[in-house]
Amino acid sequence: MATDTNWRSREWFETPELYGWTRQAALQGMGLDPASFQDRPIIGICNSWSELTHCNAHLRDLAHSVKTGVWQAGGVPFEFPVMSLGEFNMRPTTMLFRNLMSIVVEESIRANPLDAVVLLGGCDKTTPALLMGAASADVPAILVTGGPQLSAHWRGETLGSCTDCRRYHTELRAGNISAEDWGELQGVMVRSAGHCMTIGTASTMATLGESLGMALPGNAAFPAVDARRAQLAQRSGKRAVALADNRLRPSEVMTPAAFENAIRTLHAIGGSTNAIVHLIAIAGRLGIDLPLKLFDQLSDSTPLLLNLKPSGQYLMEDFCYAGGAPALLKELTPLLHQDCQTVSGETLGANIAHARIDNADVIRPLVSPLQPDGGLAVLSGSLAPAGAIIKRSAASPQLLTHQGPAVVFEDHEDLLRRIDDENLDVTKDSVLVMKNAGPLGGPGMPEWGLLPIPKKLLDQGVRDMVRISDARISGTAFGTVVVHVTPESAAGGSLGIVETGDLIELDVAQRRLDLCLPPEEIERRLASAPPKVKDSPRGHFRLYQEHVLQADQGCDFDFLRAEP
Ligand code: FES
């Protein structure tokens, strides 16, 4: 690390030609006295605030705290907007725009006179997009997420978004709660500012930000409305000034060892399946290859410690009071690379040295984990030659080994049209299969993988079945759901040739997912099944269609990955 004041921004402001002068004139035009910006590093605050992204709607307030810290440490803060991705509002899916947002982040950083950047995100795709863009720009950066919502409460029960939204929606369909109950729930589920408070994708990525070394200790779990979050934002602003001076770049923080720490953490928290795709994409921006088999190897030797919904019982607020990510990482210490450098200026080991668990039912000790191995497993076999993912910690144990006849839906529309048809030939032992919901087929690999239980089975009391698709699922979802089947059906994968009645075998212990047909029959069907890709004639959709990679490569654009 260098320590001098020859900041990158000097190239903008101290040039002999006219524009160096006009840039300083523009700063004065914004009311800044020259003494307030000369001889100081410029700190960007890259803000994914938007009122269309309810999880990030409070980030302008948090930016004020960051600015205070930047000024206190002798820097000059400039807040700037980037694209925001609101999980609830964007159609067809935010995942279709994650790479686009990352490009906006990367080029906003690269094109401007910034010596370091504070990344403000929160909702599911905003955090990975920020980290992807920052990795590509490779200007010193620190992550501050917006924090989780407060826990929701209803009729004596503690509820988490959106694990319990889905659970009660199922009960509504089954006739076990009324429309009035459902309306009442709507008013209590999102209780405060912040992102979803289960260990869904947003909470997962915030936690991985700490284990990657890109966020200060404690970032993940302080609730959005907790004063400690504003304090952490202030400290992050100060640290950004130090990073500008020391030139600690994302590529020096997010090393292969740091990614192993993040994968271990992902398994230990029973985190979102989406994080696999995001970690692969972030690493790819730095020329680091994260094969799916690495996720599986580390899963086998990493116990599940965090007792949060959807795999467990508690919510992010409880995680905070139990000690947060530092306490969890401290417990994982024997499995982590502790010497990784972090944006705090200390190693990961130093960051967590004094952390402690204050509730051993929320963060389980290594000697009494929730599960002896990690929450996620990677499957392969004739139905998923390049891999598929199951969150075994959120699955029904009796379904982890299962053979049953397929009930096939050609796409999401077909599913919605027929799933509740009384004449659908389906039993609790059937395997529900949905095609054409992958990166190309969706397009954008929407979170459609939690196929609903057919109404006639709901009425029989069935609440879980084996469900398979090339889609993703929300990190808040619960059930025996196989997703990310690769290659996807629209790209010629074997998922596309499954017919209703074909036997499918799932064996999670053996990591197998097979279409029980003779190899020659699979070959025959593949040869006669043309890939089905919806045509996108223009704009970003066309760029996406021509360049998106499959799930095992992080669904990034091929031209955005760095050379190894
Ligand atoms: Fe934003 Fe769940 S909707 S994190």
C-alpha cells in the first residue's frame, strides 16, 4: 500500500489546460471554498437510493452520515446516483439488470475524479452490482449496506419478509386464513426502512461483504433504523479517506482466499442460493475462477451455524443482538483465512478478535451446529451436466432422496395456467418441472423457482414437493427446490427435453440429479430439440441476450470478466 497525497483526482484538477481550471470553478460554483477541496482526496458516495427500491429509500440519509465521516477525516465527499434495482417493482426481474447496473457503477467511478468510493446498497441485486462495478474499476472502495428491516409481529408470531409472506400466501390459497387476515398482514410485514430481514439475498450479500473484507465489522446486521448503522456509515466515510491515502484496491481485498472465506460464510449462514451466482460474477471481474465444485467442497466441511429464517427460526434483528457477523466469523475462525486484508485497515482475524456470541441459539457454536454441513449443495447428473443448486437447509429432509414422475410446464405462463387445474395429473410424489426460466429463457433467470404446490394437493395437506427449474429462487424461500439447472433449457440443456411422466431422481447425499432415461434416448431427444430463445431485437435486452453467461459462470456478460 502506498501512502502519499498524489491522488488520482489530481489528474482532473491539476492539469495545465483549461479544464483543470473549469473543474475547480465548478466546485466553487457549488459553494465550496477552494480551501475545502484543495489538497484533499475526493471521496465518491455511489448511491443506489431510489423511491422505487423501497429497501434503499433511506440511503440518502445514510449518505449524510458518510459525508460527515469524510469531512472529519479530511476528504471531500461527492454523492452521485447510479441505477437502482428494486426487487418488488422491476419487471421481469432485477437480475436482468444487475450487469447493467454494474456497468453504470464501474464507469461512474472510472470516469470521475474519485480517489475512493463508498458503495451504498441494500436490496438484493444492488449490493452485488456495486461490488462487481467496484471490482472492475479497482479504485479503493468500501461497502455500506442499508441494514435489515425490524422484525415483523402479528398475532403473537414473529414474521420475516418474505419467508412468511410466502407461507401465509400458501395458507390463503389453502383457505386457512381469510382475505381480511391477508390484508392485515400486508400492513405489518414491512415494518421499517431497510431490506428483507430473513437471511435472504440482501442479508446474505451484506454478511458476505464483511467476510470478503469490503465492509466494516458489524455492517451486516445493525437494523436500518438502529443509530449504530449511521455511526458505522460515518466510520466508513472516515475509512474511505484512509483508503484513498493508502490506495488499498478491491483487487487487494477480494483475493481468492477472501472468496473462500465468503463461501464458507455463505454455507455457515444458510445463505441465499443467489449468492453463488453473485460471488462467481464478482470474482470473475477480478480474474478469479470460482467453480461450483469449490462451493460444494467447502459446504461439506462448513457447519450451518446461523439459526435464521428460512432455514431456521430467527431474524436479522436477533442476529444483531447475538453479535452479528463478527461473532459468527469468530466462531468460524478455524475454517477461515484470517490474514486477509480488509477495508478496516486490519486483517479479518484482527477485525473479529474481540467479537463474542451473546445468544448461542441464534449463532450456534461449532460444537452444536444446526446442521453438520453447509446449507447449500451443488448437484450434477444427466439432468444438470454443468450443475444445479439446492438449499438443503431449507428443504424437507424426507425429500432429499426422491424419485418421481415429472409433471412438466413448458414455461412460467404454462405453469400459472395449469398448476391449479383440478385435472392436472399430479400426486405428492410427482416432481414439478418448469422449463425456459433461465438466463436466456426467462429472460433474466427470474425468481420463479419456488413452483407453487398444486391447489388440489394443498387441500390434501401437502406443503412441499420436489420442484426443479433453471430459474432462481428468492433467498427467503423454503422448500425442496432445485434451481439454476445448467445448461438451461433455452440453451439446449437436458431440462428442455423432459416430458411429463419421465422419471427424475434426486439424491442430495450423492449430489445427483438425473433424468432416468437411457443415454441414447437423451441424445435422440437433444438432437431433435432446437434451443428456444425469445428474440430481443434491440437495446439492453439484445446486449443481454448476446452476451449473458450461464449460471455456473455467474450470469455476467462475457466481455465484463477479467482475464485470469
Ligand atoms: Fe429488497 Fe427483499 S425486496 S431485499
